[in-house]
Amino acid sequence: MSVMQSPLVVFGLTTLLVVTVHGENWPHWRGPHFDGSSTEQKLPDDFSRTNNVKWVAPLPGPSAATPIVWSDHVFVSSTDLQTKTLRAIALDRRTGKELWNQEAGQGFGYNDNSNFASPSPVTDGNLVYFLYGTGDLVALDFKGAKVWSRNLQKDYGQFAYQWTYSASPTLFGGKLYVQVLQRDVPVHGRGCTNGPCESYLLALDPAAGKELWRHVRPCDAPQEAKEAYSTPIPFTQGGQTEMLVTGGDCITGHDPKTGKELWRWGTWNTARISHWRLVPSPVASEHGSLVCAPKGEPVFSVKPGGKGTLADSRMGWKSEGWEISSDVCTPLYYQGRYYVLNGERRILSRVDPATGKPDWIGELGTRAKIESSPTGADGKIYFQDFRGRVFVVEAGKEFKLLRTIPMGDDGDDKLRSTVAVSQGNLFIRTGSKLYCIGSGK
């Protein structure tokens, strides 16, 4: 793997890339390299709800959060349907046995489309951090003891989102990053009432939860287009490390040490359409930073090394045709190629990062919507649709759908969790279960 594929290698942050004799950890919802990829090998592609299953763990409620894995621990954020509480859960990776189940907040959600447990946890191998749509943020040690907690809405004002806040936290360079990109006025009775609601990128001390800095990120997007559900992603190019943030009709690069905005670009919403909220997180390669415009619009690559407000000349390429687009799924960068999952059209495209031209465009043959993000490992791409059908696609020069495997249960119809990969296993979350697939120890 090249240095450009892993900003952590550049920074030497080996704590996030500790590889045991069993395999690679999955400490963040986009994996150890923040791009959806893993170096894991010998992963299964022939499995079912009963075949090649190491264990199945029951979950107390649904959630779109991706499980994360560190050594012999699996951490899961969840709702609890019976108690209407928010849960921080740890499982034994080898057996699926529940190690602890802590209440981290109260509530379930605003509607049936999502719930407060949508953000994924993150860990550095020392502490694990859980964030919820209620603003509750809690740090626990690996034994389940609370180290610190705080509520972002109490500290910085009530969230102003039409839907439910769901950005995941990011650990990088000894800081815990959280982004809140929201409307500047209340919506549906939610939002600050003592002045404009500010959008911001926040950096906290992971050990104590104290604010290191808070950078206000303004934008001139209209109404719902100010809202973003994306996650901040670090990337290093040419000796410059940036924290990439997408939302509010623009992509920005920030200094991870101070939060200072280094550059911004964004002209995909020239018509100023008000409902263009943004969901996919950015992903980057040596060729540029990728941002997906919403609602069937193109994917854009922005050249690295810019400063200030960038002109369109800094745009590396813009995808052509309706196939290469993503309204919800975050693209994957794997083995030198982008994989863009168009969940509305049920299409996966392999894209040349230098030109934006597709190597292939493959139809997936499902009628269910797809909102999970693709995972790349062992020469394969894994993801699931709303009903829990897991797709296994060969990461090759030609499109080849290896398998479509039903893993969901009756009634599952809004599954969004991404497939995690670690220690020779796949971790697949359905509405009420977590499956550990594979033969790895």
C-alpha cells in the first residue's frame, strides 16, 4: 500500500494501525486508512446466515452505525427498543459474548427513517468513543468504565437538522474530531434560539474530553443544503496534512492542528437548490479529494495543494453520465481505484482516480435501495442493501458480481451499516443481529 493511501503512515500514528498476528484492526467506520479499505486477506465470499458463521450476537435495537474492531474487542453503538435508551456495547471478538452494555443516553429517534444511534464509534486501542444524535459523547475504557462524557447540544447549542444528526467522530494526530454542519436557523422547533446556529469543526482532547479548539465553518448554502451528515476525513499529500470536510455546498480542507481553513471549493449547486443536504464523506487519493454532489448529481475531484477559495480550474474532473453518482454511500478507494456506489440506481462503478473515467459500471440486480458504503479487502468489495442482502464484487478490471447473500431477517428494510473487516473476519450488522463471518481466530 502506498503512503498516499494512508495518511496515518505519513504521520507515523502506529497506534491506529497496529496489526496483530491475526490481522488488521478496524478502528473507524471507514476503516484503518479512512478510505474504506483493509489489507486483510483470505476473507470468505461464500457464507450465509448459517454457513461460515463464527458467531451471532443479538442486538437490543436497530442502528446504522458500523461496528468497529480492535484486537479482541468489537464495539457497537445501538438503540434499545424496550428501554428507549442508547447503548454502548462491547463484544468478545472471538466468541461474540457480551462483555459490557452501558447506557450512554436516552431516547430513540425523531421518526422511522433513522435513530439517534447512527454515528459509529471510534477507538485508538486505549479508549473507545461513542457519539449519538442526541449530542451525547462518551469515552469508555476497554472494561466499560466511563472516563468522561459531555453533551454537544448542551455545550454548543441545540442541533438544527431537519433529520437526525449522524456524523461519526474521527481520531487523528492525538485529537478527537467532531463536525456539526447544520442550518443557521431552527427547523421543526430544533436549533439554537439565542442567535444564529453555527456550523463548526471541533477538536477535543481524547483523554479528558476538553475542547482544544472549535472552528466555525460558514457557508452560503440555502436552507437544508447547509446540513451535512458526513464525517471529517484526514489525508496527507505532498507533506501537507488536511482534515477534509464536506457539506454546505462545498468541500474544505483544514489544518488538523488548529482547525484553520486552508481552502474551499464548491460550485455543484449553482441553482441554489434548498434541499441538497449532503451525506457521503470525502475520500482522497494522490490525485485529489473526492466529493459527491447529492440527488443524482456528479462526483467531483479537486486537485491537491490549493489555498483559499479555489476556482473551477482546481477541479481535476467531473463524472459524466447518471451512473457515477452517490446520494448517500461514501465511495471506496482501494487498490488504486475509486468504487462509487449509486445506491438509488443500484449500480457500482470502478473509476480511474486520475481521469474520472469508469473502468466498468455494474448493475447489482436488487430492487432494494442501498445506503451502506462499500468496503474493500482481499480483492473484493462488500456492502449490503436495505434488506440485508450482502453483495460481494470482485475488485478486478471487469465487473464480476461474485455473490448476493441474504443476511437480513424478515422486517429488515432500512439496513445501512457498512461491513467491517478485521482479524480474518467480516462483521455484518442486520436489524437485530451482528454476524461474525469467517474462519479466522
